[in-house]
Amino acid sequence: MILWSLIVIPLVAAPLAWWAESRSRHAPRWIAIGALALDLVFALLVWSQDRSLLASGDGRWLLESSAAWIPRWGITLHLGLDGLSLVLIVLTAFLGLMAVVSSWTEIQERVGFFHFNLLAVLGGVVGVFLALDLFVFFLFWELMLVPMYLLIALWGHENRRYSSFKFFLFTQAGSLFLLIAIVALAVLHRETAGRLSFDYADLLAMVIAPQTAGWLLLGFFLGFAVKLPAVPFHTWLPDAHTDAPTGGSVILAGLLLKTGAYGLLRFTIPLFPEAAADFAPVAMALGATGILYGAALAFAQTDFKRLVAYSSIAHLGFALLGIFAMTGLALQGAVMQLVAHGISTGALFMLAGALQERLHTRDMRRMGGLWAVVPRMAALTLFFAVASLGLPGLANFIGEFLVLFGSFEGHPVFTVLAATGMVAAAIYALALLQRSFFGRPADERRLPDLSRLAFASLLAMAVVQVWLGWYPSPVLKTTEPAVQLLLRERTQAAFIIPDSSVPAHSSRERQ
Amino acid sequence: MLKLLWLIPALPMAGFLLLALLGDRFTRRHVAWVGVGSVGAAAMINGLVAVGFVRVLPDVTSYTQTLWTWVETSGMATGIAFHLDALSVVMTLVITGVGFLIHLYSTEYIIDTGKAGVSAPAGPEGDNDEGYRRFFAYMNLFVASMLTLVLADNLLLLYLGWEGVGICSYLLIGFWYREPENGAAAQKAFIVTRIGDTGFAIGLFALFASFKTLSIQQVQTLAAESWPVGSGIAIAVAALLLAGAVGKSAQLPLQVWLPDAMAGPTPVSALIHAATMVTAGVYLIARMHVLFSLAPPVHDAVAVIGVLTLLLAGCSALVQRDIKRVLAYSTISQIGYMFLALGVGAWSAALFHFVTHACFKALLFLAAGAVILSLHHEQNIFRMGGLRRHSPVTFWTFLIGASALAGMPLITAGFYSKDWILWEAWSAPLGGPWLWAGGALGALLTGLYSFRLVFRVFFGDVRTKPHGHPGPAMSIPLIVLALLSLGAGVLELPRTLGDSPLFSQFLSSALPQLEPTVDSLVPSEGVLQLAVTLLSLLGIGLAAAFFLPARGAVEHVANTAWGRALRMFWLEGWGFDRLYEVLAVRPWRRLTRDAEDAIDAWYDGLAESLRRFHVSLSRTQNGNLRWYAATVGLGALVLVGFFAF
């Protein structure tokens, strides 16, 4: 039940928040905070309880729940949670809270509907991280899309119509390939096992002809690469980020992009291990390209949020590189990079939002010298900018370096290319600081510094960065079994015999 | 007492956290107590630990303390762990000792800077409590990072310290952030060193791929066992580590950032850009000496880089006008000596020069800071002069520092360390007459440029009227460092003069020592000493001849067409900045001139062609009945034709 409650809590709170607007202006915010805090507590409870299970490393799922839904089509309500999904769900609830906090003063219109959409996206994200039936997965995948589109289209900035539409079109086009591949997999299962099935376990056990696997892999990869986003499918991202409200940007960067990486880790590689190995050089090349391309374009920007958006592309390039390097270290690094990037970029978007609220511009040519004006904001921007350039002692360093350590042995050329991204990252991150906070002030202005609430939440994010930078073991230990299993399955893939004894239709729950 | 080891980096780190998180409630006095006190306490603990270490020597030559596991997953196991041996004892003592003195000096200097406000003409950022607190917070963080660097038990933790000092250097160079030039200098320093760091990082990846460990001890043991001398992988890894070292230590070809780094407050230049951080490269090579011994071409390159750097920087120091830039180039040049020593395998000699250089260069920078303060932030030596009567403390301490830098024989520490390096440069198995000649020529240049400073600044006519005198917080560090610059030579007396090799004996447990050579082709130690001494004195004498009378022959030579061209060339640091401007900066700017995403243009094109297609299709829906009839007919014809054939 706890798995369903993780999804259901935000989804139930969503209409509640919408309705509560009629009661008071702040009621939707408090409902959202309550729901997400509850989710966070639940996820942390699972984390604290299952330490023994995590350590043992056997058994794929820490928690699993399955119930029949549409047996005719082989669709089951199958959810499962392992270390990977656990870490990402904790991140989801945490960043969800941050998104609510960062909208506190920015969103003043249709507050209820805003939080309805916010909670709906988050419910979808949690669902994506838990679903083990590809049909259900796809439902949640689409559930994230529409509310996110509305968040940008309704509460966004200048170009919101264009940007939200572009976001919708790109991700929907990617989803189309994903859907085709999912349906094809289910049909393929009928051909080999006699019945349709969307169930992860069934499909995992299926033997697929190499050529078919290659095409299906491509479908999955396209769907997830657009979301990640990998170059050259990334161009929706800068626009979407620039025009999204702060809370939307936090969720978009911190969580939605992570669903793309999660899809690669959970589905693409395990379902098509050999095809993925063949495809790895292409994906790694895209990853390395993304690192350098994103960094160069980040430097070229004059818009604060656009710069951060392009830096996201560079950071996710490390994740893509690590995922397809397929070594334990690289995969662990990729997961760490997802978490670290969620925090650092989320925080930078919150700071960008705070700046825009005060200056009514994101144009860095009209900033400069803000250190003396808003010292707390400046110090925190400095902190998260150096986190994002990969300073050791902070979380992004662990992610990037584990990816690079893990990739070097098998793919030295890509690794060296990616490593040069460290120089490029320094260039854009320091440029961001120089253009906005250092130098001479454009005029003598007095601006209010961060509110207590915003300061406290950014400080919490900074603490997480430091914690993961100096003591990443809790996260690494949690995800280790999932990563090792992925690697084991990859090496054993050739010897797997179709196993029909998996009870896909029975309902079971284990805790 | 060794158990206290972790406190040495932890105390300055605690100071940083205190200042960063709670400092806004502190008065300046509190800030000074925390900032100076944390480093002072670290220095005291360091003294205790060093005493404890000497007591257990020679039975125990190293001590490792693991605090907690850091990155432990999928076959990697690194801890937050410190490793103490003779090498790190020397490094930490210099860092905490000199660091403490410079912190003490800064308590007065930074207040005065704010009051004078000349370095920060645009505003008050040094003059408020925020600036004061920010300064000491960054300085404490720097000391903590530097101590982590030299105490790290594994290369990943070393890299953490390595990047940590880099970011502190960036923050402190850009401390007066209102001036865009300071920001540019800070970014340049960080980015240029990060180019080297990236090489260093790739070296770490390669080491880990080979040995599955990052422990400094294990890596070197395994490398010595499994890599033959001169093997490709050993050469590649050593070269990559060297890239990191030349970046951090401002050696050719990555030396360009250090002169610009003088934009930071003078105590920063003293601590970071002279005494400690820039010698991190020297430490790295000494620490990884086994790897360099396995890669003879790279090891030779270290010596060659050292000699070339010390000569190039020496020439540039000769013609600078800014007092701090002279000292910056002299730092590059002196680290060149250390690289020369490392390159011939004289590890201990390099470390000895590091110790004496830390004392006399910190002294020179701090004394220069006192000069600069008393002259309303004038840094141009051509607008200085006659200061020796105004402030005797500043004059005498600066003179001692300059003498040590020039290697004034017998009475200064610089003489002993430089002498040792030059002796090894010829007599060591990897050395030779050419390396010695380069170093000896450098000694001449050093005498010349350091006394050019002395004579320009303290002799002749008063050109800018000085005001104020350094208070006790500034004077005490000056005097202590001056005494050290004179006396530290006794730590290692050469065979010809007392024969008391305390320093090399102490280091022998951590670093291999060179055997005294018996090659008859090498002149005797005494002869070489005499030659270098004469060259140094010649340099000082030339400086007196050229610069004591205000205008002399040197002006005449310098103003010829050739002289002017050469002077400009040296002034600009041999054109490296221009070269990099053309090779790297401009291409990068051209590449990033356009904020538009080229790939997006492709999608825009797709959208546009779809729109056109839609427009042309919608044109067919024109309401004209004859047109509809004609197209229906034509369509039918095409279909019939298609199926018929």
C-alpha cells in the first residue's frame, strides 16, 4: 500500500489544493506542502526500514505491489521500488517542496490551479519512478506532460505560448516513438508467449531477435533522450526553462529530466542489453557532445535562466555518458549526477526566480555588482555555481568524477572529451557570477535580500550538496544493489530462458 | 599526540564555517579572533603533532588517520584519510606557521585598505564588516584546503584540496569585486589552472584504471612493481600529473595567470600566490616521485621547464613597473628553481627551497604591502623612492627579504637553498652543466631584479610622500619572517660550510636522497658555490650601478629601439598572453558569439517547411467549383493510370 500512497497522496492533494483556494490564498500552498512532506516522510521511512534489505543486495524490489487491471491486454497495476527509484522519489518529494516554496511570492494568480498542476506533475513523476507495467508507466509518463505544459503556458513569462507548445510537441513526438516501441514489445510477447503483456518481468524474460531489439531500443531511446534531453533533441529545454515560472523550472530541471535518465536505466538497457551495448558508442558520443555543446552555449547566453538551462544539458550529458558506459562506477556516478544536478540546478533556478522578482529582468547585461546589494543571494549563487562547475566536496563532483572514473577504462576518448567539459564548466559558471554579482552595479539600488523561507530552503539544499559531497555513502549504498543487478543481467542476458512462472497476475505485497 | 592530526585542517575549516554562517553577528574584533585564532590553533597543534612525529622517528615513518569512508562503491574505496610523513610535516608547518603570520598581518592590513579605499576606489567593499568577514572566511577556507591537499592519503582527497585552494584563490583574487579587471584576473587564474587540473584528473582516471586504487602509497608501490621504467603508460600518467603541477605552480606554459593574480589583496599574494598554493605543484611532484622516476622523459622535462621558466620569469621581473608584479615574476622564477631540483631528483633540495622561499617571499610581499599602504596604494616603483628613512622596519625587513631572494652569501637562508639546488643541478646523475648554467644565470638575474626593487623603492628621491607606519599586527610578522629568512639556512648546511644536513636527514624517511657524486668531471662543490656567489653579488652590484643613481646608462640602453622592444616583450611576459589570446580566447569567443542554438535553426526550418506545405495545401481549397472538378478528374485519371499499369 505504501507504494500506491506515494503516488496517490499528491494526486489526491491536487484537487484539494484547487478547491482550497476559495478558502484562503495560502491554503493551496499549505496543502501542497503537507502532501509533499507526507510523501517525503513515507519515502524516508522506507529508506530507514529497509537498510537491512539494501545491504543484502538480493531481491530485485524492496517493495512490490501488483494487481490485475485489464487482464485482456495483459495490463497489471504493477509497482516496484528499488534503491534507484527510492533515491529518486526522495529527491522528488524534496524538490517538490522547494518548488512550492519558490512559488510563494511569485505565483499570485490562480494559486489553487497552479498547485493542482504542480501536484499532478509530481504524482506523475512518482508514478513513473514506480511503475513496472509499461502501459501504466506510459500513463504516468503522459500524466506529467499536460500539467507541466499548463504550468508554463499559464504562469510563464514573455514567450510562454511558444515555449510551452514547443515543450509539448517535442516531448510528445518522443513519446510517440516510445509508445510504438512499448506496444510492439507487448505484441512481441504475444507472439512468443501467447498473450499480450506489458509487465516488466515478462518483457525482461523475453528473448528478442537482435534486429528487432535494435529498432525497439531506438524507439525507447528517442522517447527518453528527448526528455533527458540529449543533443540534438534538446532545443525545447532552454525555451521551456526560460519561460517557465520558477517552481516549474525547479520541477522541470530537477525531476522531469530525471525521468528520461530513469527510463534509460530501468527499461532501455535491461530490456535490450545487447542492442544497448551496440548502441553505446552513439549514446556516449551524444553525451560527450552534450557536455561540450551545452557548456559552449551556456557561456554564450545573456539570459540568466537560459545559461542555467544550457548548463543542464551539459550536466545531463555526464549522466548519459555514465549510463551507457555500463560499469558500476559510471552508473553510480550517473545516478549521483541526477541527484546532484537536481539540487544544484534547482537552486540556481530558484535564485534566478528571486532575482527576476526583484529586478524584473533575467538579462545579465542589466545586472552586475549585486553582491553588495543582496549578499545572501550572492553567496548562495556562488555556492551553487561552484557546485555546478564540479567543485570537490560538493555533490556534482562525486557524480561527474564517478562517471569519468567508470568510463575511462572502456572509453578513454569519450572520457577525455567529457573531462575537457570541466574547463568549459568553469568558464560558464564563473561568467554567470561575474555578469550578475561581481563588477560594478548598474545603478544604486536597494533590493530586499532573500526572504527567510527562501533562505532556509536554499540553505537546506546547500546542506544536501555538502552532505553528498563529503559523505555520499547513504545514496551510493542504496543504489548499489540496483546497479549491480543491472550489470549482472547485462552479462547474463545471453543465457536467460523465458520464465513463465512469474506470477504477473497475482496480487502480492511484501515489506 | 599524532591523534590530533585531523584537527590541523579541521580547525581552519571550523573557522571558515563559523565566519560564513554566523559571521554577520560578529564585530571585526570577533572576526579577527576567529580568523587568526583558528589558524594559530592549527599551527600550535601542528607543532605538537610534529614533535610527536619526531619522537617516534625513525621507528615509525608515517602515520595514517582515517576519519570516514568517502566514496566507496563498485570497486572504488577512498576515505577521508590523512597521511603524515616527513614531507607533510614540513609542508604543514610552513602552511600553518606562515599562514598564521599572514593572517595576523591581515587583521591590520585589511582595515587600512578599506580606510584608504584606493585599491577599491569604487566603493566600500573592503571597508565594511562584510568585507572583513568575507576576507577571513576565504582565507581560513584556503588554509583548510591547502592542509587537506598536503595531508591527503589518497589522490582523490588531494584533488579535493587542489581544487579547493583553486577556488579560494579565485575568490581572493577577485576580492575587490567591483573592478571588472579583478574579476577577469580571478577568472583567468581559475580557468588556466583548471586546464592543468583537467590533465591531472585524466591522470587520476588512468591510474585508477590501472591499479583500482587511489591511495598514494599503493599507487606508487604498484606502479614501481608493474610498470617498467620508460613505459608508455608511466610516461603518459606522469605527463598528465605534470600538467596539473605546471598549472598550479605557474610554470611554462601555464604561467600566465600568476602576474595578473596580483589583483588580490597583498596578504593573499603573500600566502597563496607566493608561499603556499603555488608550490602545490612542487609538492605533487615530490609526493609522486616514484611515478616521475619511472618516466625519464617527463622527469627530464621537469628540469627543463624549471630552467626555462626561471630564466623567462627572471627577465620579465627585471622590467616590471608594478612592485607586486616584480615579486610575482620572481615567484614564478623561484618555483622554476624548485622544478629544476625536482627534475634532477634532488627532492629534498626542492623542498628546502620551498621552505626558505615561503619565508622570504611572504616577507617581501608583506613588506611590499606596508610600502603600498604607506603610499596610498601606489604600486608603481617609478613613483616610489627614498622610503628607507620613513619606515625603518619596512626597509630593513624588505632588505633582508631581497637579500635572501638574491642569495646573499652566508647570512641568508636563500643562499643555502639555492646553492644546494645548483650544486645538485650539475652533480646529480640527472643533472648537467647546462642546467647548472641556466640556474646560475638565473642567480645573476635574481640579484639584479631584487636589488633593482630595493634601490628604486628605498633609495633616491622621495617621489610619493609616505604616511603612517605599520602597527604591531603588521610589524611582528615582518620581523619574525625576517629572522626566519636569515636563520632558516642552518637547517641544512652544505659540506663545505658546516656540513649539517638536518633537513635532508629528516626528509630521508619520505624522499630518496641523492648520493654525493664522485664524478671527476664535476667541479668541486666549493668552486661552484663560489661561482654562484660571485654571480649573485655581480647582479646586486649591477643593480647598484644601474639603479642607485636615478638615471644612468641603463636608461640609455633601454631607450634604444632594440632595448625598447625587448623591454616591452619582457614586460608582457614574452608574449604568452597574446599567443593564447589568438589560439584560445578569440576562437572561443567567436564560437560563443551567437547565443542562438544552431540545432534549433534546423527545427525551425522543419516547422517552417511544414507551415509552407500547409499554406500551399490550403490554397487548393479555394471554393472554385471548376478547380475542384478538374482536380477530381485529374486525380481519377492518375489513379486509373496507376492501377492500370
